[in-house]
Amino acid sequence: MTHSEERDVWVVDVAPRDGLQNDPAELTVDDKVELVRRLLAAGVYRVEVGSFVSPKWVPKMADTDEVVRRLGPAAGRCTCLIPNERGYDRAVAVGLKDVRTVVAASATMNRKNFGCEPEDTLAEIGRVARRAQADGVRLWAVVATAFGCPFEGRVSLGTVLDLVRRLADLGVREVLLADTTGVAVPPQVARLCEASLSVVAGMGIQLGIHLHNTRNTGYANAFAAWQVGIRLMDASLGGIGGCPFAPRATGNIATEDLVHMLERSGIRTGIDLEALIRASDWLADRLGHGVPSLVPKAGPVPAEVYAVKGG
Amino acid sequence: MTHSEERDVWVVDVAPRDGLQNDPAELTVDDKVELVRRLLAAGVYRVEVGSFVSPKWVPKMADTDEVVRRLGPAAGRCTCLIPNERGYDRAVAVGLKDVRTVVAASATMNRKNFGCEPEDTLAEIGRVARRAQADGVRLWAVVATAFGCPFEGRVSLGTVLDLVRRLADLGVREVLLADTTGVAVPPQVARLCEASLSVVAGMGIQLGIHLHNTRNTGYANAFAAWQVGIRLMDASLGGIGGCPFAPRATGNIATEDLVHMLERSGIRTGIDLEALIRASDWLADRLGHGVPSLVPKAGPVPAEVYAVKGG
């Protein structure tokens, strides 16, 4: 398999941000640059390179500026997380042309993350959206806790659909529904994705998902999303990104395991799985601990012998 | 949630056999009896209590007779693996009324496991089937390597369907399609299950699946099987059952993680998830090592707060 622009699904790797942010290990700028380069070389659609939040809150992301500078032109295939307009300033100052904002579907989660109501966060995203349009910067938005909130529990379908519609109206190009704490199950993913796709139909919005495998439903959820028409998926190399106190128990779905499942299912990711596995092994070595992904441990299934069409 | 006979899906726990057989730990007869009792108390449909193979080949199963005797009447909800008529003799001698035979869809795997061709194994199953019918013993059959073989690679759909049809003709009551080495992906599971369901339609056969999560596709495969109408599923408490040299990398799908996904999806298993989680914690303690399941680590999602219907 070689990296190709022929894709049926667009996979974004969030390991350098969502992954490393919660990992007990401390990677150097050199390591982070190497990680991003390996991911891009393997053919992932985008890499979430870091975030522009206060280093007081997330000290591990304090070097994102430096990582982006060191990447040079390769940063053109990267995105980054910004919590507000100040983050936007820093992102464009270092030359990024692709940024991600976040709003939580649950008010409690939004307050805990951003210290304000979802309404205020939407207003901030609106300001960023106007500047992004003027600056030619591509804007994404992540809807956190779209499938449930650890504080509030249930999040209503209507709340999420309303957010999706308003984000689309603000000019956001990609909207990602995030299962922030890994509570979603396949029928729920199918239902919310279908309803959200209807909401943005004809608006030129790419709808995606951001899944965690906290309770072993992540890959089933990814497949359910694929089945209803989702073509944009976040994943994290090695499946890193969980709670630092139980590093193997939680985490984003692993990019290599997602790519393995999709490619074996005849769904083209444009990603070189072997390169991804080498990158995952390298990452585990740099982190100094095992990672939750399984394909690097078991080995991929050779495509030529296990033809899916043969049953 | 309490254990109930109201089920939409029938889950068989194979931890005492497929799980322990490959685990580096050595459990005592006391521990095995306790494990089976806990699984039955949680409400699983059947427990695969052990196997009647030569102790020379699988020394860890040498105490299956003793475990069954110690279980007393509780063994009435257990099944066991038998490789041949001699195994059948031992199973009925200890009073079991429910036995499982195996035949591999790949000839190489069948030779390695049983030292003979699949045709010879089918003849043996035929002999066992006639005796089981006369003895009032319920007979299952597992089709190993139904989704691919580590030696031969691809296994054709026609080969598996032919086996399913012939097993049904022999009077087998349950036929399980096994992804022995965790190579299957959801569309493959859907296709083979659908085709197999057609083959046995109207014959009074319950068709099931036996999945491994070797490459993180196990739960997605289980959901795909559910979607096409499969209502019988093997799983292993803790997700144990992998290669002893990489205990976290492989293994059966975990009963607690499967039950969590199904119940949250509104699919009734008749199983008490909390009891299963306590059993899983107890098992990990007895094994002296962590187990691959994730729900015990992350905690289940409280049903009352995360209502699926709410999105």
C-alpha cells in the first residue's frame, strides 16, 4: 500500500495535540516535529499539530509555535486547536492557515473548559470566523461532548443539531462531532450523524467525528459513522490521548487500527499502513510506554492473502 | 440492571476455556468453579466450562472433569469443547448435556489442530451427533478460521457455507462462525453471516459468532453481526484468551465490553453488567495481570443519565 490522494475517507491525526496533551511523557520539540513529519509522510489528511491555549493551563502545548516554525512548509497540511481569538492570533502569527475551534454541547463542560457559556463561545467563534474568512484561513469546529457529558449526562439531539447549524451558518468548513469521554454506541452515532448530515446538506460542510475508545466502542462507532455517510474522522497514532492515570484504558481511536479496519473493508484512506505502524512503534519508544493500538502488536493482515471479497 | 431471561441476544462466556487455555496464569479448580459461578450468576446464557482434549496437548484443561463435578447442577448451563468422540465420552461421563465440536474451514488449520482433514472431522462430528441425539445432548459446532486462516490466508465463502450446511444436516443445533485470529472486518462479517443465515433458514439452527479483538475490530464485527440478524455471541470475561506472549494484544472480545455496547444500544443481553465487572476485577486479581477489557477501567456509563434515545 502506498500513500495516495485517492481516498474514500479523510483521516486526521490528533496525536500531537489530543494525544500528547494527556500523556505522562514529555516529548521534545524535535520529537514532535518528527512525529508530525512521519504522520504526513504516511499520508494522513491533516495533523493536529498542537494548540494555542494558555501555557498556564496546558503546559505541554507551550511549544506549538516552535513546532510549527520547525515544520516549515509541511505545516501547510496541519491544523491546530485554538480556544479563542487570542489563540487565533498566535496561530496565524506563526503562519498556520488551518485552525480548529471547540464548543461543548453541554454547558457544564463548556464552562469547565472555557469559563463561559456555549453562547459566548459561539460568539467568539463568530469573531474568529470573520477574521478567518478575511485571512483565507480554513476554520473547523469541534462539538465536544456531543454524545453525552460526564457532568450533565444526556445531551439532547436538538442541542447538538442546533450547534451544528449555527456553526455552519458562521462559515465553518468542517464540523466534528466529538465523543469526548467515549460514551457513544453505534446506533447513537448513526442517528446523530444522519441527523447532522441532514442539517448541513447542501451547505458545503464536511461533517466528521472525533471518537475515543474509552469503553471499546470506538471502532464500532467509526464504522457506524462510515455507514451513514461520514467521510472525515479524527484518530490518534497509537491510540494515545487517554487519562494519564490509566494510559491503556482510554484514548482516541488509534489511527493505525482505524486505517487497518477501513482498508481491509475496501475503504480507501490514502494512508500507508506500514509507515503508520513504524511511526507508532517509534512513538511508543519515545513515550517510554506501551500504546493502546493493537495492529502494531498483532501485525496487519496481508491484503493479498485475506481478500475481503473471498469471505 | 438485573439478570433476566428477557434477552435480544444470547451471550456465551468462553473465558474458562478459550480464555484460560492461553493465559500464562494457572488457576486452581476452586478458582475455575468460582469463575463459572460468577458468570452464571451475572446471567450469561452459557459458560464454556473447559475442554475434553488430551491433557498432553492442553494441560490447563486437564481438570475440566473436576470443575464440572464441583459445579453440580450449575453445570446444566455450561457447555464444553470436545475435539472428538473420546472427548464426548468424557463429557457425558461427567454429566454434561451440552457439548461443542470444532471443524476448521481451512484444511491446514484443521490438520494442525486435529491431525486430519476437515472431511474426517466432519465424519467424527457425524458420529458424535448421532450419539448426542440418542443421549439427549445438545450439540454445537464451531467453524474455526471462517474469516481467514493464518496459514492459508483467504478462506472462500463457499467453503464456509458448505460447512455450515453440512453441520446443520448433521443435526447440530448451534453453529458458530469463528474469527480465530482476529482478521475479520465488519463488511466481511455482515456478508458471511447473511449468507450463512440464508443457508440455515427454516432449519431451526441458531447461528452465532465467536470473535477475537486481535486488531481492534472485534466489537465493530459484533455490531455488524447483530445488524444482519445474529443473536448468539461468544465473548470472554476480561477479554482474555490471546497469545500468552502478548496478553494485551489479542484475545476474545470481552464479555463486559460487549454487554456494555449492546445494552447501551438498547439490545437486551439479560446480563447484569455490574456483576460482570466485579467478576472481571476478581479474575484479573486471580490471574495476577491486567486484562484487555476497558469498561471495568473506565466505568460503565450510567444508563439513566446517558439515554441513547436522547442522542
